[in-house]
Amino acid sequence: MMPARTDGLGEVLVDRDAIQATVARLAAHISADYADKRLHLVGVLKGSAIFLADLMRALTIPVTVDFISIGSYGEVTSSGVVRIRKDLDEPIEERDVLVVEGVCASGLTLSYLLRNFQTRNPASLKVCAFLVKQRPRPTDLTVDYVGREIPESAPRAGDPALDRADLGSIIIVVATDAPLLPHQLKRLARRATMGLARTGSTSGNGSGDIFIAFSTANAGAAGLKGLRQITVLSNDRMDPIFLATVQATEEAVINAMVAAETMTGVNNRKVIALPHDRLREVLKKYNRLVK
């Protein structure tokens, strides 16, 4: 990324380090979600070009890419009439498609684009946007991967709401009754990092993270005398356990955050609990609230 500039370009809303951290978080989440699929990225020109390039470099899975350019008759924020200036070069039928947008504002044009793509019968269709403005948008539009939310009148870089140092630490303990050897448990512990990344964490420079795993199987293997027989799961049967570890870690972190209460710790440092009413409002706005 280019160094942040302020010479005639107006306010800097998100600086270089924050951009890189956001891209890394999104890439980790997307890579985990599409680990067993062939992801097809569709960039919406021209606003997504730089973000899409950064995202592709950060992804750890193979992808293909295409572009579409759309315009509108009249104001984009008030008109639902959209014309396609450049269509896709390849069909998307039976493909896992991720539409990549730089900024999602009113969402009207993007909502039209998704409806258009649905008629082309993709296997799956999701949206990733680097910036999402906090404003009403069509109820049929869900932004599945949100980089950063910004208010309609966005604060400038340096605002605590946008630039918080990642100084937290975490210890994750993975317990299983699957019969695994020590080297297999080490592989299992590493998968917990993917579950943590799916919650939005990027593990900053100041964080001290510990991941361990243990198995309750083969309880008699530690006997002091004689020979012991143990049962071991083969490596090619571990994929479901890897997936379960990622999912369980993500759910455990979210459960802990939602259930946590406001508390005061050392040096009178106070941590405020998540306001459940506001959390429900955000989930409802992005069509994520399940009754």
C-alpha cells in the first residue's frame, strides 16, 4: 500500500496499517470458508480494484477473477435503474462467486447486481466490501464479509472507534476424545487460530496467544509397567476434526463475548460488556438475526 497522504486529498479515514490488518482478517476468514471450494472473485469496477488486488495477495486459496463495470441512470443513491457497461468475460453457472466491492453505500446498485447474478445460476453468491456505510439499504442485500463500518460522516484516522491497538491475549485449549498422537494434537491446536481469525482477530504484535490441545482417549497408555496398546486415528480421517475445531473455537469466542459482564480489573481498568440491544440491531440490519 502507498504511504498515507494528506496533500490535497482530504481526510484520511483509515491509515495504511489499519487497511493491511483489515485485508488480512478478511482474507483469513474467506480462505477458511472456501478452503474446499474453487472461489471465483468478481470485482466491481472501478472502486474495488485496489482492494481486490490486496485481497488476492492475502488469500491462501486458489482463485479465479473477473470484472464487471456498472453505471446508473441518475443518482445511484436514489435510482434502481442500472446499466452494465462491461459484463463478465466468463459464465458463473455452478461457480462459487464472491462479489468484491470497495465501498457499499446505499446498496441499490449492488442489490441489482446480485439479482442479476442469481439468474445466472451460481453455486453460491456472497459479497465482500472493504467499507460499509452505516445507513439503510435494501433488505435483500447482505454483506457477508465486512471490512470496516463507517458512519455517513466518517471520523478521521486516529479516532479510537477506528484505530484500536490489538493488545489483547488469549489462551485456547482444545479438548477431544479422538485418539490422537502428540504430533496430531499439535496440528489440531494450530486450527484453533483459524477459528479465532473468523471472529475478526488478527493477533497483533502486543498479543500473547497460546494454543494447546489434549485427548482423553487411551487413558491407560501412561501405565508405568509393561507394554501398552493404543488406538490411533489415521491422518486422512482428521479433516472433520479440523473443521470441528475451527467451528467450536469461533463459537466459543462469540459465546464468551456475548455472555461477558462489565468488569473492573487491575489499575481500575474497566471493560464494558456488549450492549445486547445494540448488538441485535446490528445483526438485524445485516440480516444475521435468527429468531
